[in-house]
Amino acid sequence: MQPGRDSYPLRDVLAYPPAVLEREDHGIRVGVRYEREWQDGFGARGWKLNHTLADPEIIASTRETGDRIPTSVFVHDVLDHLLSGFAPSGHRAEAMALAQLGERTDSDIRGDYEQMVREDLLAGRVVGESLERFIGPWLLALAHGKKTPAGIIQTLCERMGKDRLVVRLVERFETLGHEGHHHARGSWEVLGLPHAGRASIGLALQKVLSQADTDVQRNDLEQAEAHIRISTHRVSLEVIHPGGRRVFAADVKTP
């Protein structure tokens, strides 16, 4: 049985409204929006899923990739969060989505977990749930009943040492990430998409995103609505703006 749409961090991918995610005859359609400068407090240029428009944690992203991973943050948001049935933000949701990213791209994502530990958890910040629930009963028991996030982290650092605590929290991220695998596979299956084909689908999506992102920049578009369509064999991104429609498409290469 699929969880409710608001059951953090898991989502029922069939419960989204059509503007977010919709099944079609030969695949799925995802609603997307582009803006040259988002008025969301960050002012970034780029793309957001309709699914994330109201989420203050999500920053617009472009076609840019990192040094280790051949696909962008936007592709991660589509494949590893939305289609895998995880919330768009929150540390537990990100743990699960990053586990999918690591498997999809054959990348070591422990450095991403460690970055979140050092930047967020050591400051007592957890999005989506309480720090107590996120760190689990074993670490919580070592905090000697401290009630505030700052008190919990301070006590754990004093008892374990900062470096050892970081290692244990990274292990906690890995454990939580692994717990999402079954749900992700099931989400792709009910959408009629091959979970085992995510690597090839991700590369095809990155290709059409790069083409579309270059095009909107070249034409200096202020904003545009768009749709991503994904099937087993093909990915496309249709950009809709006052001047018309542009469709960018790529075949999904069979491994």
C-alpha cells in the first residue's frame, strides 16, 4: 500500500495532481517552470518542478553538473526525489534520494552525507522532523535526556568526540538512505518505468535539459512553462513561452 501524499518522507506517486506528475499512455509527464530570476529570496536563474514551487528549501537549478556526477541537481530532483516517491526536501528524504543518486550514477555519496552532518546536524538543524527522531534511539540515549537540539549535539560531542559523532551520523544517513530503496523501486514500477534504467534515463534527461537551458538563455526568456515526458525509450522537454513551443528530445540508450 502506498503512503499518503503528505506522509513524510514517502509519497504516493499516483496521488499527485496532473500539473505535478501524470501518467500517460507511454510514460509520464512532469510539470516544470523556468524563470530568469526567481523571486523566492534566492534570486537564482533556472528550473523548478511544479512540485517544489512552494517549498522554501528548493533553489532553482540549471544544466550545470558537478565534477563527480554527470547529471545536474535538477535531474536529481526529478528522478531521485519525485519519481522515486520522496519528499522534495528534508534530511531523511535527501538521505533516501541521495542513495538513489549514488546507485544511479555509481557514485560515492558519503561526502554529501558528511557535508549535511557538518553544516546542519552539528548545528542542531534537521528539516522535516525533529532532531531526536532523525538521529535514532541509540544516539538519543547517549544525550542523557537533553531536550533541545543544541543540548543534544553538545552532549554527544562531549561524550563521543566531534569526529566520532560525525562518523556515526554519516552512518545514520546511510541507514536511512537504504531504507528508501524498496519504496523507490515500487514508485518507478507503478509509473510504468524501469527502475533499472535510471542511469540511461538520467543521461537522456540531462541532454535535453542542457539543450533547453541553452535555448532559454540564448533567447533571454524571462519565464516559461515546460513539460518533461519520460518513457522507457525516450525523454523530451517541451518549453512553452509567448513566442511558441520548443521541444527537445533524446533517445534513452539501452545499456
